[in-house]
Amino acid sequence: MATINVYTESTPNPATMKFLVNKLLYNGSLDFPDREKAQSSPFARELFKFNFVSGVFFASNFVTVTKVAEVEWEDIEGLLKDFVKGAVESELKVQEIVTDENVNFEGTETEIKIQQILHDYVRPAVEQDGGAISYKSYDEGTVTVELRGSCSGCPSSTFTLKAGIEGLLKRMVPEVQEVIAEAM
């Protein structure tokens, strides 16, 4: 078995830290914004046993952990790094029920174009910051998306949404006038 390396990266959201590993954890993304939603994930359930963990998000080769305000990263980062390393080495499952995450865009020609741009250009950038974005709807020029992981509640997500995502979609799909985020 190859040695599992874990390293951390801060995210734009000061309450979240990204724990990257040199192995694919999950093909797609999974968000567990609270303990109750983590029942299908043995890995997330174990993380929530730490009383300072308030959210867990998985995508490709990382897990993003959201902490409670009362603790500092310097006090828990090493502990979480060791936990993630051990969990990956023991092959603790990220998801018990296997879901098929095949990319399948539906809707009008405009909706499919929007979904393709979000998937090809926006998703990789958002994942770099420890988050995820998903398309919800398109109605009369307004695109609604859902932000998860470190993007949920992040101070800079509004700016990213308006300056980055909205600007890109307006340039590539002239019908788009506005992009809004639906709260989780």
C-alpha cells in the first residue's frame, strides 16, 4: 500500500480547512452540513464525533472540515490531519450507498449550455477552494446555483458569485442576466 500523505490548505472561508490526500476519496462531491445529514457516510460520522466539527464536505482527493467558532485551527489541525490519514489508510468509506454521478445535463439548449459551463469551468475552480457548486434552475435570465462545502457561508462567495461566475456566464450565454445562490 502506498504511503498516504495529508496536507492542509486554508480556504477563503476562515471557518473551513481543506485536508488533501494523495488518493481519490470520492468521485464527485458530498456535503454534510451537520451531524444528522452524515448518516450515510462512515467517514463523516467519525469526523462529527469531534465536538469542534460543524460541517464536512468531500470532493475528489480532499475533505473540507468546518469548525465551530470557539476553537482555533492551530489547536485542532494536527489532530484532524492524523485522523484523516488514519481514516484513508484504513479505507473508511466516504459513502455507504454508491450513487452514480454521471454528468447528465437536462433542459433547454440555454440550460444545457449553462450547466456545461458550470461543470467545465466553474466547478474545478470552486473545488480548488474546498467547495462545490451545483446548478438549480434557469428562469427568465436568472441562474440559480447552490454553493456547498467551504463556499457555504464564506465571506467571499458573494463576490466570487457576482464577479466570477455571473461575469463568465453573461459572456458565454448572452441570455443570462443574473446569477443567484440558493441558501442551503
